[in-house]
Amino acid sequence: MLDLSQMHEFTGPIKADLDQFNTKLNDYLQGDSPLITSIARHLLKSRGKRIRPAFLFLSSRASNTYDEHSVDTSLAIELIHTATLLHDDVVDESELRRGHQTVNAQWTNLISVLMGDYLFAKAFRIMVEADSLELMRAVSRATERVAVGELRQIEETGNYDLSEEEYVSIIADKTASLFSVSCEAGPILKRHQPKQRARFADFGEKVGTAFQMADDLLDFVGDAEVTGKEPGNDVMTGKVTLPLIYSLKKAGKAGRREITKHLRDRDDGSFDKIYRFVAETGGIDYTYRRANELSRRGLEAISNVSQSVYFERLRDMVSFTTSRAS
């Protein structure tokens, strides 16, 4: 499994961009109130890998579309992403994220929801400074898609008849939408033609979908010390992901009936039986293949980009997103 230190190798060429991002993020989250400052410090302490800003910077640098507003755009997108996580933790009643207490656990559900609202408002205030209606339109649409994906995922909880196509549509909205707009941001800011924008949006969409597939695999093969949650947490609370979808489709009626019973009963030992079922019927291997296939097709969408250290590291980042569970 790749770790944060390995990711730093890939983001070396954009270190200055990420440093500026972190400095500005710290500045933006300070001072509005003592409570907001306390929560901001907590969030900064448990920060993630900054994958979306990294994709924005690498894709912009690789395509010569880096702009004076690129850092602020990455901040807005990351704040939107963080806001969705705060709301997710309330919905899921999560107590840990990345090994740290969630905001709802350390404070309250109400504070977590309101802090998420604050981050949404802050994100759109930041974007106004770019003075780009097209950027506002793209990020607004991506944010709407995130909400749709989250709602659809809740709606399909415990639906063991969910198809692969429906699953992909949900995660494309829920996760890939912010990857897509991150990669499209450079061409938007530089006012490139729609065809160029579409190539980078498609790249981000496919890579973001592959990222979520790899993330869903961690529920079966992840290390709790790295992921911050025990394997099986998602599947045993009714979340239906590709490894399970594929395996249920391949199973005979009797096998499907037995596993569905374990999924609904959630007795001690149920996850071990479900894990063996998914592994033996090829669900884990199939999800690896699908994630890698999507990543390859994503890179094909921007194959016209000139070779550079930024493009090489962008390819490395694509491998990073689909190899985290390997």
C-alpha cells in the first residue's frame, strides 16, 4: 500500500504550489471565531493527502494552463470536499477519520453540520475572486453532483440488486465530480476551447471514479492502522460497492441467498464469510482491473499533452490512486 511519503515523491515538482495552498488554507480558516479556529486547527491536524489540489496543479502545469487563480481554485474545491466529509461523518455517525476524532465526535453533530456549511460558503466566496463565470458554473455543478451522489448512495443502502452501472453513476457523482472539475480548472481559467476542457474533465472523471473503486476495495483489504477504520465497516452497514456487486452477480442462487442473509443479519463472523465469498468469486480482482482500466482510459484522454516532468508525475499520481489497496 502506498503511503504519504511516496506521494510526496510524485508531488515534488509542485511543492511550491502545495506550500502556497497550505499557507492560504491556514489563513482562510483563522479568525472568524474562536470555535471556528479550534475546529480549523483540528481539521488541519488530520489533513489528508491533498489529492485534488495535486491533480489540479499537476494537470495545469502539464498543460501550461496554470493561472494566478489556480491556488484559490484548489482551495475552494478542497473546502467543498472537506465540507462533504464533515456532513458524511454526521450521517455515518463516524467517530474517527484518518485516525483522528471526527468533528462531530469531538464537538457535536450540530457543530459539524454548521462547520460544513461554513466551508461551503467560504469556498464560493473564494471562487468569486477568480471572476470566472465558467469556473463558478463548473464548480457549482460538481458540488451539486456530490450531493446527488451522496443522496443516491443513502437511497441504495442495503440494495443488493444494485447494478454495476448504477454503482459507477453514484461514485462518479459522489467522488469523480470534484476530480473532474479540478483537472478542468486550468483550461477554464485560461479560457481554452470546450474540446480541450472536455479532455481534462474526462481525464479527471475517469481517474476519480477509479480512485473511489480503490477506496471501496480498502473496506475488504485495507489496514485499519492506515485507513483509520476496521475492514468491513462499510459493507456491514449496508454500503454496496463493486467487489460485492460483481460477486453477487457471479454467484448461484443458493450462494447469493446465503451471503445476502449474512449481509442483513450482520452476526459475529459475518464479515469473514462475506470477505471469503467476495475474494473467491473474483470481486476483489475484478475491481482492481476495472480501476486500472478506467485510469488507462483517463490518461488516453489527455495523450496529446507534451511530455514533461509534470506529466510524468501526473501519471504517477494516477497509479497512486489505483494502487492504494494493492
